[in-house]
Amino acid sequence: MVLYPAIDILDGRAVRLYKGDKNKVTDYGDPLAFAGKWAEAGAEWLHIVDLSGAFTGESGIDSVIAEIKKRFPQLRIQSGGGLRRIADIRRRLNAGADCAVIGTMAAYDPDEFALATYEFPEKIVAGIDAKGGMFAVKGWTETTNISAVAFGKKCKKMGIRCALFTDIAKDGAMAGANVSETVRMQKETELNIIASGGISSMKDLENLEEAGVYGAVLGKAIYSGAIDLKEAVRRFPQP
């Protein structure tokens, strides 16, 4: 199971939100410091989110990604937030991201989304954020009228192989991963699902791995020390 330590960036700072609420922020400091910390712990991937971009639609973390790649070239980066146009994706990839997580664009500009999957094959990860089972967008501030599963099936038909699935009700709450919904998403969509939201212990990771889930994003648990990333990497050797 692939582990993705997360760095969520808001106004240039590494933060964690509680259930996606931008008014409930914990500030952890310099994103570059955490990139170094996670690299030292043995991470092979980082999951970097531009929260400012997710909320406003204006991406602003490309320079941070470029600096992380410069300092830690061994790290691969999966990144989302604020990627609403083809040009945004191209800039993020050119800055050093290895793949781009796309959600809002798919809902509001499906033609642009289809073009992105064609122009950047193997580099687009579907961002499937679920709120009450429905596909949520714009930094989780809006819910669409399509179910999260239906959107996932659509992405599979478009040739996308991986999806980041976030149960918003669990995110940042340290309440345990929603394993059943994550497994259902993977089975029904036939996508490789990266679980996100609520992962709070090694037991959560064990449950996800046993269920055959492809990957897991580690957020608040590694910032709070509930999960030791070095130990997690040892327990779950990276493919």
C-alpha cells in the first residue's frame, strides 16, 4: 500500500483543517521543513494540496513544489488544489509534480477535464471528495448532484487509473478511516483508490491494506504523532 504523507498549504503555511473547514485551522509552519521531515522518515511520495487554490481557484504553490523537488529530488509528488484549467495543470507538472489531482474541473468544465486526461496521460488522478455520498467540489464548499461513485465510474471510462477518495466527514477528525466506503468505491469504480480522511492509527492502515486499498494519505495523524511515519513505512514497504 502506497503511503502519501500530506502537506496542505494555506497562505504559504503547512496546515491541517478540521473536516475541511477553513475557519478551523491548525498552523504547523514551514512546508519545506515538513517535506524534509517526511523524506527523512522514508517517504517516497508526498501529497501536496494548495488549499488557497482550492478555495479561490487561483493556484499559488508551484514555487514551493519546485523548491521541494530541488532539495529532495527522490520524492515524488501528487498535488491538487486550484487546478481549474489545462494551463494550471501544466504549470504544476512543470514545477515538479508527478501527477495532478483533479476534481472541480471535472464537474464544472468536463470538456477541459477530458482534454486534460488526453494531454497528460497517466498524470491525472481523479479527486473524489464525498459529502453524504455526493461528489463535492471547490474545496468541499459545494456539493454536486452526481454521486461520488458515479463520478468515479465516469473517470474509469475516461482512462483514469487512480483516484483520491476523501470522506469529508472524516477528514482531520482523527475518527478512523471509512474503510467500508473506501472499499466500495474501489470495487464499484474499479479505480485504484487512495484513501484520505480520518486515518488515525496503524490499525486503520492495517484495515485498509487487508481490504486491498491501493494507497493512503496520512495527514493529522503524522503531525500529531499518532502514527510514526518511519514505522509506517517499515510496516508497509512501498511498492
